[in-house]
Amino acid sequence: MLDSLLTNLQRLISAQFVVSIFFPMLAFWASNGLMCFLLNRVFAEYVTSLLENPKLASSLFVIGCALGLVAIAAYMFSALIPALQSILEGRWPQWLAGFYTPTQARKYESLRDRITEVDRLRAWFETRLSTNRPRWKEWQHALRDFRTVGMRHNTNAFSANSEGFLAVTKLEKAWRKNAWVSKNLLEECFNKMIDDLRFNNADLPNNDGLFLLDSKYNSLWSIIEDTVQFTHLESIRITNQMQFCFGERTFAPTAMGNIANTISAYANQKYNINMETFWPKMQRALQKDVNFGPVLTGSKMQLDFLIACSVLTGIWGMIWVIILIWIATNPIAFCITTITAALMSYGWYRVAVSHYRSFAAIMRTSIDLFRFDLLDDLHFDLPSDTDSERELWNTLHRISVLGESINVPLKHK
């Protein structure tokens, strides 16, 4: 019977509303009911009597009223979602935002310092020496040449106490932990290994019957190649993180706000598009695409769901913290409720921030794909090159936002 009621309710309201707002609100009131059942004897006796003596008519009436009230509360709450999202994005008064923006600025500066360090190591590795080979290639050739020199000997005294063994082992430990490998450590390993390779035959076992020198030779050879590849990939990864987590150099006080700023920054920097003005107008083109439109809608639905869960969990926690203080309940119950609510609310927020990155990526993609459809809907000729496109969007901005009177040719289908 409850499934039937939910089905009828879904027919009256959109699936996006049911998933993103109604279900979190239903969970919110269910958790409040559970707390009342645990802490209020009268309410617990009433619920117990309903369960022990179920009557179809009264049960349907209670369930119907409860779902109706939840739906009303959900509709009211849905109107607050844009404002709540704005708060989570850090659109606060300047005096309040000033307390939190330094933290976000330090995160950006940390990424900037990291990519500088990575690029320096990469440039150092790629520096061409007198042989016109990059340093890392020259090192590999030197290792191979000194191994050939060492093959003239008929002994191998390389052991676990050798300087080359200890240096490469230290390098291997740092590499396995994904720790930063400095050029000083790499140079130390290279210099000590060529000394050991020069006076020992790596093709022979050492005094303990182990091929330690051959093993460390191969390990250092691989790490040199892997470090070159790592610096390249790490540079790309950090660049992407800086671009897609901090779109502007004016920082928002929250991580979600900085990710949100990447959307407008991307549109402005790449195409000179004012997102605040032209994004609503782009909805028509998006809705006409039966493949991409649902993707964007589904992503926004998930984001609204996570925001609703985070906010409602925080509200639930504040309500019951106040109630538990007022009724002077067990301190253990108070601590458990407070900590659980805080952790769950923040956890939902962190998940929402993670999903916001995906949502922002879809938004940026929609700009790439549908900006010409918008121009077509507005009856403007499509630009012939990138400079013409940027100039056209700037002209439309001046007409739409600044109210300037500019004559632009129109086309009609």
C-alpha cells in the first residue's frame, strides 16, 4: 500500500524532485521520528499501539498525512536549495569570507609551489648535455657503459652494506611511498652506483650468492625512466587541479565556491562569454538534445540531493543538540548525537564538493557544445574564427548587460 502511495505521489511530481528533495526530507523526518521514539515515552507508546493493533483505514490515513506533510515540507525546502547552494559556495559578506579565503589561497599556493618544483625537476632531467642527449638518457647510457666496464672483473663484492645498495634502497622506499624524489637523491644514487658498477661484475653473484648489483642496476634504470614520466603526468595533474578547482585568482571561502567559479572563468577566458547572462538562454538548446540534456539534469539532481542531505543532517543535529540540552539527557547520548551529526553533515558536504567537480566539468562541456546553438537561436551568424567569436560574445554582452545600442546583422531561417 505504501508503494502505491509513493507511485501516485511520483506521478504528481517530477522524478528529479523525488530523488533530490523528497527522499532526503523523508529521511530527515524519519530520523526525527526515531529520536522521538527513543526519547519520548508518550510518542513511543502511540507508535507501538499502531504497530500492535494495525487498522487499515487509520494506518492509511496516518501514512497519507505523513507523506503529504513531508511533500509540503520538501516543496518548501526545494525553494531554498539555490540559496543553500549559494551559502555552501561561500557567497557570504566580505567580513565573514575574509576569515576563510586565506585557507583556500594557501591550498592554491601549495599547488603552485608543487608544480614549480615538478617543472624544475623535469627541466633538469630534460637538459641536454654535451652529447646532445637529455640528462636522463645520458645517465642510462653511463650506467650501461660502467656495467660493461665492470664485466672485465671476475668478482662481485657488492653487498647490502655497499653505498650504492643503501642509496638505491632509500630511493626505492621513497618511490613506493609516492614521496617526492629530489634530484639530489637521484644524483647520489647515480654516482654511487657507477662506482659500484665500475669495480664489480653485475652478471655474477656476490659473495652471498645474490645478484644484488644487477637488481639495483635494473631498479635505478627503471626509476629514472619512471621519474621522467611521473614529472610529465604530475605537471598535467596539478595544472588540471589548479584550473578546475580554482578558476579565478580571487578566491572563494569554500572549496565548492572555487569549483563553481571555474565554470564562469572557463567561459570567459576561452570564449569571452558572460555565463550569468547567457547560461539561462542556453537551456533551450540543451533541452533539445535528447542525449546531453538528461546527463546535465541528472548531475544537477545528484548535486541537489547531496546538498539537501548535508543541510538537513546539520539541521537535524542542531535540533536534537538543543533538545538534549533542554531535557538534560545522558551526556553520552548528547556527545554521540553531536559528533554523529557533525561528521555526517560534513561528510555529505565533502561528497557534494567531489560531485561538484563532475557537475562543473559537464557545465564546461555544455558551453563547448551548445554555444553555437545559442547563437543560432538568437539569429546571429556563426563566427568564422576564434577572434571573431570572442568579439561577437563581447558585443552581445555590451548589448544585453550594458545596454549599449550596437547594430549587429541578424539572420532568419
